[in-house]
Amino acid sequence: MRGMYKLISLLVAIAFLSNCIAQQKTSVMALNNRLTAMEKNSGWKLLFDGKTTHGWHGYGRPEAGEGWKVKDGIIMLNPDKSIKNRRGIDLVTNGEYENFDLKFDWRIGPKGNSGVIFYIYEDTLKYKETYSTGLEMQILDNGTPTQPGHADGRLYTHRAGDLYDLIAAKEAIHPQGEWNHAEIICNKGKLDFYLNGVHTLSATLWDENWKKMIAISKFKDMPDWGTYKKGKISLQDHGEEVAFKNIKIKSL
């Protein structure tokens, strides 16, 4: 009988703990994908409502690619290659943005690769991919000395937080599997990247030095790359697991 009491007590404790964990998860989810009154008053807008892909579509398509799913307040890419039309369909905002402050949280899967691409001119007859015109903040599993990440983690300007293939950022990444908070500010040709509260990169767009950097990059044969001063924003489908939340923007 004493053993039975112990078992019942253990089951009650497990049920209580499970309920506490569930409540904590619900509480955390409730804080995601929300704007404070102060943010609303200062002009911030949510780009992701935490429930749907409303406001987004696949590049050159009327709807989101089937690989993009929303669950528990997170928009994520399913890397399952058996999903029809999954590979290579970057998710793109319906709206265009010129001078803006963009904030978002991202989490990358093991050996994963993705990115947030901006200043995209969506014309699939002229430009096959989002990166044919848009600049990219790289999202990557950089790896560690004991745990290899994505192969790009060994390449200068291809690591997480970099202005992809142009400028290396100060490293401020959280380990693979953890959330990172990123910010991209584009204002009248001045570009600033932030990662986890650290100012990691600055650049001046569209001047002579900018043109020289492009001329020695992988984009040198794309004549319109990095030239548009207004465009759409994309979450990249690179075929590997990635997740986003708390995507918000403010026009400057």
C-alpha cells in the first residue's frame, strides 16, 4: 500500500510539472509576435502574425511554398525533400520597403543555411532568384571546433550575420539550435547589422566603394544586383531547417 501511495504521489508530481511546463510554453508563445503599445505608437508593424503566412508569398508565385509551415508561433522550413515544390521557393513579403528598421529572431538547424534577403525587385522574367537583386544577411550553422557546421562556415563573408559575400560581420552568434535576435537598418544608403544586441557591421550602399566591392564578389556578373533602393524582403529556402519569429518592421 505504501508503494501505491508513492506511485500516486509520483504521478501527481509528474502531472503538475507537465502542466507547469505547458503553461510556461503558452506564456512564452503569448509574448511572441506581438507589438507593445509603445512599438505601435512609434510605427512598428508585424510582418508575421504568428499564425499564418498572410502577407507573404513564394517568389514569383501567388502563394507560399508548401515547405513553409507555421506552428507554435514560429514560421519554419521543412527540409523534407519529398514535399512538392519545397526546394528553392523563398518566402517574400507582399509589400516593398525603402528606408526601414527590420527585426527578427532566427534559429538554424544542424549544418543549416538560410538568409534574410532585402531590396528584392520581384520580376521573375528578368531575375530568376531573390538573390539576383537582393542583399543578404547570412543565416548559418557556423559550427564549432568540435562540431562541424555548414561548409560555408569556413568561408570569409559567408558566416552567420555577414553581408553575404561582401562584408564579414563581428561575430555575436548564439550556438546552433538557439534563437538569435537580428536587426537590419537601411536608411538613405546607410546599412547597419545587429546580432544579439551587438552592432556587427556597417556599410554605405550605392557609392563607388560599393560598386568596387560588387565587382570582386560572386555578384559581379549580375548587373542589377545591389542597385535597387526599394524592394521586398525574403526568408530564404536553402533546403535546410530554419525557423523565424517576431518579424517586425518600421519605416524610417
